[in-house]
Amino acid sequence: MAEHSNGGRTALVIGGGLAGMLAATALTGHVDTVTVVERDRYPEGRAFRKGVPQARHLHILLSGGRRALEELLPGTVAALTDAGARSLYLSRDLLTRTPAGWQRRFDERRHPTLSVTRPVLDAVVRERALAAAAGSATRIEVLEATEVTGLTGNADRVTGVRVRARAGAAGARTERELPATLVVDASGRGSRAPQWYAALGRPAPEEETVDSGLAYATRMYRPKDPDAAADAGVNVPGWPGCPRGAAYVPVEDGNWLLTLSGVRGHHPPTDPAEFTAFTATIGDQYVHELLARAEPLSPVHGFRDTCNRRRRFERPGALPEGLLVLGDAGCTFNPVYGQGMSVAALGALAVRGTLAARGGPRPGVAAEAQRAVARAAETAWLAAVGADRPYATGDGARAGLGERLGTWYLDRLTVRAAIDPVVGAAFRDVFSLTAPPARLVTPRVLLRTVLLPRRPALPAPPAAVEPL
């Protein structure tokens, strides 16, 4: 067992973003010290951080992730709301355009979804995580402007990491080793775990990718007349007949974020005038009309790294003792679906539950926790790759018979969900990560999806909310 300089069990978390702070929270109470290694320096206040490439884009916390976050850090949802985060009920407060028309608007209040800018979310979670640890027996220390250069140990067991200060910091370029009982890789989409594996003499974990070639671009707006602003967000996802989409959602301070998306050959531009013109080419004119009543507050920011990638660390023999991988470092989704932060929270909650059940980071616990993390990501993975597979190329485009049948059923279910409160409720349960995919094939949902006739949804965005 590794010992910290002051004695006791230690854990080290690579990455001090959302997933890293949630990992540190999951470890609190199970080790004596958690050291978080962060490449950046945190900004003063609630400001954008260079090391979060998606920071200026739309972020939502689905109700499943919201519940997990609140269980990990009680009071955090209220703190986010106090900081300006907007709570949206999916069926009531988000107008969704499907290929068949607009979804009916039901007064269903089962899935509160938080819409918030990334700087506010990261700062509030970091503040709450450090405050929670201060009242526990675990000490969290953060090494800013420090990067991990590799793992220490051997092919069978990880015993810590090698780090160095980044350029411009004292001691830059000088490596040192930090021992740890458990190392958690929460370094995000850019994780170097495969290279670190190679340095240890281990083969890289099996990897699956599905890349739709989607790119998106985002700009912040403010309604010219706040009293006349829309009373609901808007979601117009792309579909094969029109592979361009948009999401226009309120955030804090009376502002709104507009994200435009498109697959290969349909990428949204970052030129401001062309960005506005692009809104007239998606599946409905409603968003384009809303922009005429709003003023832009920011430049247009683009993003293209949207590949779904899953590294199978949970497979037998894929994980050395003493290592755990959490969040985007292990399973990353096309960000346009808004699942990543919720999956990170659910994964951290799964880690905490495993540690509590097994009495801390004992031998074999990391592998068990990794399997729990994989289960927490399964529903989101199936949803993301199912939506992106029709646009993928190469191996990522290949779907077996079972997946093709599932896609047919989900296409039909999505159309039915737009007008049917029973099927819609099941769809939102699964999409919000509060129920497994089996919820979509219960007898009542299956019969209504397959046997009832397909009907068009609404021809225009609904203004009225229908009681259930």
C-alpha cells in the first residue's frame, strides 16, 4: 500500500475538471489524502478555462446526472440554481422538432434538467467538493499547472504517477514521482492512457469508435425584449433527410446559447453572418425567427472532436491493479447529446458505492469499480451510437441485425413519443438516464409503439402546455 508523506492511504486523480472533482468526492472518506493533478491554473471566479475545449458550448445535466450529483454533493443543485442555472422539464420546457413534426407539450415534471454554462458548473462543483472534504477525514490537495507524464509501477500494478510542472511554473521540466494506493484517470477526451499502457508493457485496452463526422458551433445571445422571450428552449435535431440541427436553450443571467450542428458536408460555419444564415437551413424555421428578436453577445465558437469512443477497461485483464478510469477518459460521447457530464456523475457515484461496499481501495476493488462505471455508461452509449451510426463510415458504420432491428423500433418509438404521453414518458426516462433501455420494451410501451398507427406530430411549435 502506497503511503503519502504524512502517512496513510492515498489516491491520485489525473484531471481537476468536473469528472476529476467528482472522482475526488467519491474517494472522500475512503482514503486519507486525495491529490488532484490539474494541467491548468484555475481562473479567478467563474471564468472560462483554456483546458476545457467545450467550455463555451451548451451544457446540460440530465435528471439522472442531476440526482447523482446531488447524492454525491448534497446542496449542489441549489447552489447551481442560486448561481443562475436554469431548470427545464423536458416535455414542458423544451420544444422538440422530430422528422414527423413538433412534439406535443405535456405538463410532465419528472425530469428536471439543468442548463448552465460550463464555468459556473465547474466552479460550483469544485467549491462544493473542496468544502465537503474539509469537513471529512480526507484531505484534498490540488496541484495546479502540473501535468502527468506517465504511470509508475509495472504491467500488473500501478503504484503512482510521474509529474512535472508546466512551462512557466517553478520547477518546470523536472519530473518527480507521486506514489498512490489508487490512481484515477479523469483527464477527459485527451487521456493518454493507451500510451501509458505501452510504457508499462501492457497492450492498449480494446477500443470501439463510432464517428458521425458531426461538428457544431455555438454563440451566446440575449433577447432584445426579455419580456417577450420564448418561454421554452428549442431542440431541432438533425435527421437523415436534413442532417443539420440546432438547440437554443436559456442559461444564467437572462442569456441563451445557440448551438448549430451538422454532419459531414453540413458543418456549421463560424463566420457570424454565415452562422445566422445556417439557421434558415435546418429542419424548421422557428430558431431562425427567434434570432431576429435577439442580439449576439459573443463570437461563434466551433468544435469538431465529436467521435463516440469507448475503451473497454472493464473487460477481464484490461486494468492493472491500482488504476481506475472515469468519465471521458474511458467512454466519451458525441457532446451534442448532452450526456457526458451526467455519465461522469453516475460513474463517480458507482465508484463511491463500490468503495463503500468493499471497505475502500483494497486489491481487486478497482476492477470491480470499473465494471460499475461501465454499467453506468451503458444506456448513454447505446443511445449515442444508435443515433450516430447512420452517419458513420468504416467499421463504425457496421451494425448487426439486432442493432438494425433496434434502430427500426427506436425510429418508430421516437415518432410515437412525440404525440403519446405514455411512450413519451418511457422515452424521457431512458434519455434522462433514470431507467434502463428495457423500459422502452415493456408491454404497454411496445404495443403502443408497434400497433397504434403512426400519426404526424404538430405542424408548429406548441404554445400551450397540455395536462397529463
